[in-house]
Amino acid sequence: MIRKLLVVSIVFFNHGIQEGSAQKNYIKGFIIGFPSQSGAGMGNLAFEHTGKNKNASWQISLNFAIGTLTTDIGVPNRKWVTLDKNYYFKKDSDFRNLVFASFFVETGTRTITGGRPVLFNDSILKRRYDFELNPGIGLGRNFALGKKLFFQLFAAPKAIIAFHKDRYYSKRNSAYFYHKYSDLNAGYRIMINLCFPL
């Protein structure tokens, strides 16, 4: 599913880039790691394509978050793709000091292994597997760091629509089985990027 979305997005952006030289493109990214028992880290790599009117853009990003600072909740591993439609509050060809709003949707997977034993019907949870679809809207700001380079901060609330497929080990019959369910929760998105024009 993620691969199909990525291919469609690349074709879309390639078509947009060829439409006119007045449009601009940016590459963005950030990565950070924390020393911990599970080797925690997170990061993203994004591509932004601005429109001819200079106040709107499309953006696609590949994101990951692996590990945690503690191991009681298990070791999470999340990978997802985000598609953004950004609207800048000022029409300007220089995006380095602008405020913007973004409508976005994330889609990807989250797995959690290990951690404290969780019981369900006299069985032990071995692995949580979630497929998520997370729409949201938020605000961001670009800060100039030089003639071309700029720093970006973004924060947003989002809905987390999750489809779970948890794997349990039954102590009664010494076999594995799956428990499937779905739920809706509230969450948030924080994004930090260093941005370069192409």
C-alpha cells in the first residue's frame, strides 16, 4: 500500500515539475537519535513542490521512528508516508520567513514487540501490528538561516484511525492466534526540518 502511494506521488510531482520553470522545489530532512536500550531514533526526508502562484505547495515525506527510551512498553517501529497540501499566508517567492497552514494525511504501519506481558483470554501478547490512516491540519513557520537554507517548525493535531492485528500466544493450547480490531484516537504531529532549494 505504501509503495503504491509513493509511486503515484512521484509521478504526480514529476508531472508538476515539468509544467513550468516558475515553480520551485525544496528538499527537506531531519534525523535525531537517543542513546537507549532499544536504540531510539526518528527522522524524515521530504520533497516540496510549489505552485505557480507562489502561495501553495504539495509535499511528500518518508518518515520513521524506531525504539524508545524505556523498554517496559516494548520496542516500537513506525514507518509512514505523509502527503501535505501547504498554504502560505503571504504570496512570496522567498519561503524562508513565511507562516503556513497544512492539510495532511499520514499512512503507514506501527509494530511493537517485547515489553511487559499483556494478557488476553489467558494468552500473552507477542506483537502489536497497526495500519494507520491519520488526517490532520496544523500550522508551521519557516526561519531563514542564510541566503538559501531555512529551518522549519510545524505542529498539528491529528486523528489516528488504526486497524490492529495483535499476535498472541495461547498458554492453553500452545499456539499463536491474532486479535483484530480498529479504533479512533487523537494524536499530534511535530515536524522539524532543514530545507534546501533545488
